[in-house]
Amino acid sequence: MHFDDTIAAIATPLGEGGIGIVRVSGPAAQPIGLKIITDMKRKPFPEIKERVVYHGLVYDPDRQKPLDEVLFFYLKKPKSFTGEDTLEIQAHGGMYLLSKILELVLNNGARLAEPGEFTQRAFLNGRIDLVQAESIIDLIRAKTEKAHELALAQLTGKTTQTLAEIESELYQILITIEAALDFPEEGIPEIQKEQLLSQASALHRKLVSLLEGIDEGRKLREGIRLVIVGRPNVGKSSLLNEMLQEERAIVTPIPGTTRDVIEAPLQLRGVPFWLIDTAGLRETEDLIEQMGITKTEANIAQSDLILLMFDGSQPLTAEDRQIIAKLKDRPVLAIINKTDLPQVVRKEDLPEFTSDRIIEISLHSKSGLKELQERIIALVGLGDLKLDDRPLLSRIRHKQALEKAVSALAEFISGLSLGRSEDLLAVDLRTCLDALGLITGKNVSSEVIQGIFAQFCIGK
């Protein structure tokens, strides 16, 4: 892929709309605009000034006729999203029309952009770092308030600023260590050593805090997995339908109706969830039901919170007890359903769960459902999270890099305390800095970069 040429793409979604945008980026952006756009009298523009919105016609010189009446503007590098000369043409939103304008742009010196290439050029030209680039696709895909807030916080550079401050302090420590390498006879004075230990320990705490927050960030970005579990006919599918406020799952009094996993997105107080209805856990000879149960067990392993349902109108069964034992090491909220009927199961019958981990509801009378939502929010711990309080990272690659950085800085602190040689201390610091560079993109392979931007749509 070359980054010294001019690219173009349709930047708005497929389909009809009031407006459609063709975006052009590269050295030929302005010349292409002058070639294909005229004023309303079909006369060429003598020039296109930057940051001025023009009204004109996209004109096809080969056919000697206009394609559309448009608004357009030109941004001169480096003051554009990509850091390159950029032309944006705003036409009426129809795919035939936009494709013809794009074809005209391509015939006059541009090539079709690869997926994510506009954002990739912004990254390569230093307009954004890799965390901000990833946040753009998260912002586009965000389906809830909290996911949007997380993506926006990363895009506006809060996390980038935090990492830059940590890197700057680490470099200052490295300069001190390398100065001791250059003048070995002087070494590191004891007072300076204590200062470096204090500074490095504070940075280590900041990195640990970032690392601990990644799980929260991941949940906000991907959605928290709520898995509904229980023996057949305790109300699992009814709970799914009630929480979604739609009939997604078939509900019958016949045990084993749900044979496959049903997943659906859900938003509670701005927090994104994936609500998952599973096949009832029980011994069965039915091959199809067995396959559903296998999927249930796989979802249990990947869950963030399990909603374990019981029928409060019937005594606990051996199947109930087996499920409780199976979930003993998992995060569980026990739900006693059917409180509108005479109750046989009480909270004290479930000593495996603390009081905040048991709730009573009736899907028939709708009682306890609001309390159930509040309890779920409280247990996942994200309902009152203010994203302006602290930076959050949210990806597996962030976690892997931070783990490496935390480990390397811990080695440095230990080595400095034990009086290890300055050359080994410098290696630990550089390992830490290299790991942080994997997050921001200062020290990342081309394969990782290509993999990240391949997730984008063409035109972004």
C-alpha cells in the first residue's frame, strides 16, 4: 500500500439519504476538484481556497453535462483529519449518483481507498495514535451511552495523554540511569536512588491502575455477557423476553423447548449487555438437546454474570443442586421465580449465596423486575462509572502490552533496590517503554497495524 498517492471513497453508508459524501485525500485532491467541479454557470473555479464551503456542479467533461449540484470544501495539509490535502464533496444521497461522482474522481487521478486507509493515513502522519484510531471504529459501532463515552474519551486523547506523561517520566529516569553508565565512577547517589525509587513506584501504580481498568473497558466496549441458566421450565426464556420487551424466545410448558443459545443485545442504564438464553441443564438422551447443553456450558465459561433461575413454587431438585455445584466458582445472581404462587423455596434454602446474590421475582405479575435490573447493575459495577474520572483501555492487545510494561518496571524497581548494574536497569526501562509503544503505535509491527485498520469500512 502506498501513502504518497491520492485516495478516494464514498464516506456515507449504502442506500438512499438526504446527503452523500465522497472524500478525497492526497496531493491531487485540489487539482481533482478543479477538474470536475464548476460554478453554477458551468464555469471552472479559478481557485479553491481552503476552509471555504463552495456551491457548484460536479461536471462530467466527457459527457458535457453535470452530474449533481453539490457543496464542497478543501482542507490543506497538515490541518485535516488525514494530515494531507483533502477534498470533501457533499452530494445528494443516492448510490448511483455517488458512484458516478466517485468514478469521475478516480478517472482524474485518485485510486479507491482501502478499508480504514483514511484513518491509517491520519495515524501514519501523526494526527492520532493507535489508541485513538481504534476508538474511531468503537465510536462508529457504539450502541449504548457508556460504550459511546468510552470511545469518545479515548478519541479525545485522555488515555493518550496519560500514557505520554508516563513515558516522559520513564525517559527522565532512563536519562539518569544512562548518565550513570557514562560516568561509572560516580554511580547513582543514595539520595537520587531513593528519589528514582519513589518516582518509579508511582509510575508502576499508574500502570497497574490502567491494567486493572482494562476489564471494565472491555465490558463497556464489547458488552457484559449475562447468561441465563437453570433446569428446564424455571422461566429462563420468559425472563429473556421480559428483559428485551419482545418475544425472542419460544415459551411453552414443555421441558427442553430451548435447544439452542439465543443471544440479544440489551442496554441497562447506558451499560451494554449481551443477554443469553440457554438450554436447560439436565440429563437427557435427546442428541439435539445435548448439543444445546454443551453450548450452555461454553457460554457459562465466558460469562461475566450468571442469572441462575429457580422455580420458587417447587422444591429444589437434584438438578438444581447439581447446577449450583457446577457454578460454585462463577459470578452468580440467584433468581427465585414464580413468587405469585405459593412458595416452597426460600432464600435460606440457598446458603451458597449471600443475600445480595439472591432476588425474588414473578415474571407473571412483573414484581421484582426493576429490583432485578438494579441488582445486575450493582453486581457488574459499571452503573456509576464516570469515564471522565480516569482513562480506560479496552482491548486484549492493550492488556498484553501493559502486563509486559508492569512486569518490566517491577523488575527495574527490584533491581534498583538491590543495587543491580545500571546497564541491566536500563534494559528494564527500555522494555517497559517498548511495551507502552505497542499500545500507542510507536513500536508496533506492520501486521498489527494492517489488522487494526482492516476492521474499518472503506471511506473511514
